[in-house]
Amino acid sequence: MLRLIGRRLPVVVATLLCVSFLTFMLTSLLPGDPARSILGEQASDEAVAAVREDLHLDDPLPSRYVRWLGDAVQGDLGRSFRTNEPVLDTIAERAPVTLEIGLLATAIALLVAVPLAAISAWRVDSKLDRTIMTATFGMQALPSFVVALGLIVIVAVRLDWLPATGWVRLTDDLGGNLKTAILPALAMAAGECAVFTRIQRADLITTLEQDSITMARSKGISSTRILFRHALRPSMFSLLTVVGVQIGAILSGAVVVETLFALPGVGRLLVDSISQRDLMVVQGLALLVAASFVIVNFLVDIAYGLLDPRVRENGGRRRRGSAYG
Amino acid sequence: MTSSKADTTRRPWRRTRRWSVIVAAALVAAACGSGDDSDESVSSDGAAETIDGDNAEPSSEATTAGNGSDDPARGGSISVGLEAETDSWLPGEGQYSFSGQSVAMAIYDPLLKRDVNGEIRPYLAAGIEVNDDLTEWTLTLRPDVTFHDGTPLNADAVVRMFEDYLSTETSNLGGDGQMGQVDHVEIVDELTVTYVLSEPNAAFSDVLSGPAGYAFSPDAADAAGPDAGAQPVGTGPFVFESWQRDSQLTVVRNEDYWQPGLPYLDSITFRPIPDVESRLQSLIAGDVQVLSSLTADTAARVAELDGVTDHVHIGNSTGGVILNTLNPPFDDVRVRKALAHAVDVDAIIEVSGAAGIVEPATQTYGPSDPYYSTEAAELYPTYDPEQAEEHLAEYVNDPDRSDGKAVGEPVSFRYDCVTDPINREVSQLFQAYWSAVGIDVELREVEQATHIEEARSKDYEAKCYRMGSDDDPYRDLARTFYDSDDPYAYTGFTSDELKSLLDQIRVEPEFEARRELVLETSKIMAEEVPQLVTYNTVSTVTAQDGVSGITDWVFPDGTAGNGAPNTIVMWAFVHTAT
């Protein structure tokens, strides 16, 4: 296991460096003067010059990057132009909201997807399988904003079961928190659930065709036992990869869902910061998101090793298809 | 004269009540852009009300609210859906959008405020006077007013607000249009201060009706240090309780409010909900009882709702096109007029989803504003393709035409607008109308920052732009049309007559005389057409049945206020049903 980590770590660090440089460049390459963007059209030229100096915008690019990276490594992502708060604090204040709905959504998606996929795979090409596949196909095709608005209109407005918008903090009121979290989580879960089901079904079908399963069947082991004890684990690789990618991509889903449900999360912060030209926050967010993406994928790689001992021994080179083959 | 008199008594909003039945599915359909039927129904109704105005009813309501004879219920709590969050609540630090200014009216009181006729009067202050050369503005304060933290509102507090917060280097109210024009503030006595200006300005009082006039406790701000923006302490009808950024801000009744009997409500929760659709659904679901909307297409949507009252305000800014009058071909008024005559603004309004809510504009001032000029409205070149062709033919066949092209060659120019789906449609519509009269137009999409930079440096020919302002007319006119070199003078247009009018407005303290002068400037704009106007900004406050008093506020002396322009509501006067 240590060998696996040892092989992966340098790649992770190199990727993070690339990401940080691209993030930094991203804001430098935007059209227009960032200082003017920040201050707006009515600001005086002196004020613009002051901001340029404050941001070291007149320094050469490499020295600006080194300065910024040095600060970022020490946890200093600068201060927001909008609120004058440290960027890291601003993000930390909102991260729990996004994490909560993101993880809740992934959990809901997995809870629904795994059994659905198992049923589908066990009865391939049956009516039930086709129904499940059609339904997931439809769910996958629906953009999350349509799902979100549908949920708001039906569950919040017509049935009046849950609030349409708003957020209650977990620390303030657990029940109230769940009430405000459930619709956004469902809106995010719908698409994920569809993807998970389809991928898991495909892998399960491959596994179920293998000799070991035929052997198990011939021994008279019950269907449920075969499905969940023998077939599920070797069919988890693709799902694990996709779940990893999805967790890394929580933010992209959060941008839409948090705006629609008026949640004070990181996705909303990103949208507001972009529209209000809060350069420092955009930069900090892009860096953190990219970094979390890289780290989640690193963890997924390690999880492969836990699922399949041969991955550990190969030092991270997994041979798909040969597993149990 | 009669017509302008009528204008001044007209209130700048209208009230509508509709009982149409809608289903949720229809709302989703409308969100996708298909709302023809609904637009039509608003059209017949809304247009009529805008033109007729509404003189008696709202002011009588205002009086009843003021007298309390109608006995609005005390108590109750409401949630208010806003368009946007505010970054900081400390004046000088916070960028107060209209949404932010509305919240501020719960926590703070403005020193001065506009009345029903558009005139500025003391609200929190007891009085304001100016010396003859318009350089010294003396403000009197009311005795026994304290901030929520117990600090008395006195001359010392006003000076500290000015010196330590509003006029500092980092203050966003430190510019020349705001507190930057104040040289210093002098204490006259315990309750009197004098703002000494570096130059005469007859419209300085306008500044004190905005964020620069929101009285906040300097003691509390000192104590909170960098967190002052998140812990506002004012003199207002409600006391700040809690704020979770981008989620909600809660205020509770100020038991020691200086206006006896006010406020009515126990608490208000302000909730920024950025998405239009969710905001509407939150109102329908009852998550919020009051909703503010700042766009015409949202105004059209809320007009469809059942069981609510809409308070619509037509503002003093418009969308439109700025023309660079310093360069050919727009240095020639014939081309500018042709451009205006060529476009059917009704179609622009239709494309923008604002049909039935607004009428084509002829000037930046809204039709019910005291500064609205009926003469300018008649002079402004409206849709008439034949006249457009005539003006163009005159220019094109002029051997001395300013663009130096050969006689008969068509006029050509580039039109820039910011990337945005609606902007794109509107730009294409403009292009179609201009092409129809024989003008070659090249469309170009630009990023916002570049757009502004090009306008400031006058590195453009024609651009889509928002023009006008709800501030005192002088502030906007002076920076836009006085000095062609001013970066803010995007069109570069000015004239001796215009300059002389602006010079007079600058030193004219009398409201009625100022108004006459402003009307003259609007006539010049309509004749010279340095910019094309499409339609005025629309704001709507929608209140669920049972929530009243949105526009019924009065000054402490009983004078009716100016309602809820740009969704800025005086929350002290809002109450639930009796």
C-alpha cells in the first residue's frame, strides 16, 4: 500500500502545481483591467491605480505567481474585494453547506442506484430491466435545474411539504436543516443516480457472465447471496471511479442547485464572486476545487488497492478485465 | 404647465391586484419564454394605469397609515425575498444595491428622504438649511434619538461618521459626487452640524438621502473594527439580530424607536434569492410574504400571480444606445435622429419580456416622475422609418458628409453590446431595423469590463448602455453632458446651451426652478439625440394579501413619502392585516 502511495504522490503534487499555475493564469488572462472590474465604472483612476498596486498587478507575472503560491501554501488566499474577509474564511463558512448536500446527494444516489442496478443486471432484458433503463436514461437527460424547479413546484408549492428556498444551519436546528437540505440533495442526486445505475448494471452483467459466478450458481448458492456477496465487490471499480469524480464535481452541481434553492454554499459564492468580479475569491475557489478534485481521485486510486489486492502489488497499475477472469 | 403640475401630484408607482388562476405547470412553461397570453393581459391593464396615474387613493392611504386611524395590526413577522445580497452594511464600505438599500431602511434611518413630489425633506434629521452661496449645509438633529447600542445621535456622532468612515481613503462614498465634496463637518452645537463643501452644490441634500445619510453608531463601528460591516447598528425601526451571508438577515422590533407607534412588525427576515423562478415559487409557496423584483420581465411575471398586490415603480434610468458624437457619422444629428426613427421600441420591449409593463421611453425620467418632460416626449424621434430614410438621404447625399465617404454610399458603423442572450436578440433587432433603412451595421459582443473601458475612453461608435439615474438629476447630467473629456461623458455630447443650463442647476436651490431647468435639458436631449432610449427600469414590490403599508410611509410631519421606488421599502410602516 505504501508503495502505491509513494508512486502516486509525486504525480499528485505535480498536478497540483499545474492546477495552481492555470488558476493563477486564468484570472490574469481575463479581458479588461482587473482593478477596473473590481471597482466599477465610476471609480477614479487613482483608486484603480491603488488597487493595481495593492494586487501587485504591475509586477512581472512569474514573481506574482511565486508570491501568490507562497501565500496560498500558508493558507493565505488573500482577502475578498466584496466583503474584505479572508478568502479562506469565506470559503470555510460555506463549505459545510455544499459538502452536506453533495454528500447527501451521493448517498441517496448510491442507496437507490446499487439495488436498482442489481435488479436490472439479474434480469437483463426483462420488462423490469427495460423500465429501469428507460427511467434512468430520462433522469440522466434531465438537466438539474429542471429537476430542481420541478421539485420546488411540486413538493414545495403544490404539496407544501418542504420550503422552496432557504437554509437552516445544522448547528441551529437538525430537523429544520434536513428540511432545507432534502430537496437540493434530491435535485443533485437525480442525475448521479442515473449514471451510477447504468454503470453498475453494465459491470454487474460482465461479472455475472464469468465462470466463478456460474460455478457459484451450480453449487446452488441463493441468487441474492451471489449478487451481493460474490458479484457486487468485483463490479465496483467503475462505480468507485465515477463516485470519486462525482464527489470532486459536487461544486459544479452546487452552482446550479444552490442558486435555485438560495443556499449559502460554495457554488453560490462562486457565481456571485464571478458576477461581482471578486477576483481573489474566484482564484481561491478554483484552486481549492481543483485541489480537492485531485485529492479525491488520489483517494479513489488508494481505494482500488483496498478492493483488489493485485492493484497494491502492481504499484497502482490496475488491470481491468483480468480481475477474477 | 398644467400637465407638469399634474405630474408632480402623480405618485411614482401604481397598484394592481389580479385574481387570475394559474397552475404551476404554466409557470414553468412561462419560464421557458412562452408567455404571450399572459403578457397581453398585463398590457391592457397595466398600460392604462400608468397613463392615468392615480392621484387620490394612495395619498389618502398614506394619511390613514400616518394617523393610525385604520389601526394596522401590531406584531407579526414577515420574510422578504430580495434579488441580491449586500457585501457589507457599513456605509462607506458596503456597495448598496437597491436590495441593500431596502434592508438598510429597517436598520437605519436616512437623515433626509424624498417626498411624494420628489422634493428632499428631513426624515431622521429635524431640518436642513443651506447658506446663500450653497457651500454650507446646516443639519439639525432631533433630540433624544439614540442608536440601538444606546449611543446618542448628536453632532459629535455625525462628525465621527464623516471623519472616521465616510470620507476615508477606502470609503466608497468618498468620491466627488458623494462625501468627497465635503471639505469638513463643523459642530455648531449639541444637535447641529454644518457640512462645509469645497464647491457650491445646490443638490448636496440628495447625497444625505442615500447611504451617506444612513446614521450608524460610530461607537459600535469602532468597537466592531473590521467586523463592523456584519454588525450594523443604526437608529432604525428594527434592530439587527443575525446575518448568515447569502441566506438570511433577521431584524427585530426596536422597542425604543424614536417615532412613537412604529414599527408595526415584530421581526423581518430578509432573504436574497438570486434565481427569478425560485424567488417567485418562494412567494407562491408562502416562504416569503414580500418579494422585490428589479426587472421588467419579472414584473410581468408577478403581475400574473394570484392573491398579491404589486407596487410597480417606473424608474429614472433606461436601457438604450449611446452614440459617440465626437466622431463621424454620429457627429451629425441627422444620422442620430435617423437611428432613433428607424427603431420600433415596442418590438424591443416585447423581446425583453417587458410588454405591458413599460412603454417606449422618450427620456431617462419615468413618466410619473416630477422631472418627466412632456415637451421632450413630443420632440423625441419615435418610430417612423420614412423620416429615418429622409434624414439619412440628406446626410448620405451631402457632399460634405462628415464620414468623408462618397455621396450615396451608405452609412456604416459597429454596434457593441455585452454578451447575454437577451442583449443578443435586442442587438439583432436593432440591426434589422437599421438595415431596413439602409444602414450597414456590424454587431460585436464584448466582455463587460472591456465594454465599460471602451465607453470611458470613447473608443467606440455605438454601444448598448444603461443611462440615467435615480439620484438628483444634476449629479448624472453634470458628469455625462458637461465636459466632453470626462470619462463618464460617454457620448461626448455637450453644447453651450446645455452647459449654461447645468451651471444654473448647480446653483439653484429652489426645487420648482430646478425642475424647470432640468426639463429644458431633456428637450435638448430629445432634439440632439446623443443617446437612444428604449424603456425605463421597472421595479416591483409584491406583497401577499394581508401585508400592507408597503408604499404608505409618511414623514414625521405627516407629509406623504415617495412610496417604494426601486423596491426600497420603509419597513417601519409595513404591517399585517388588522
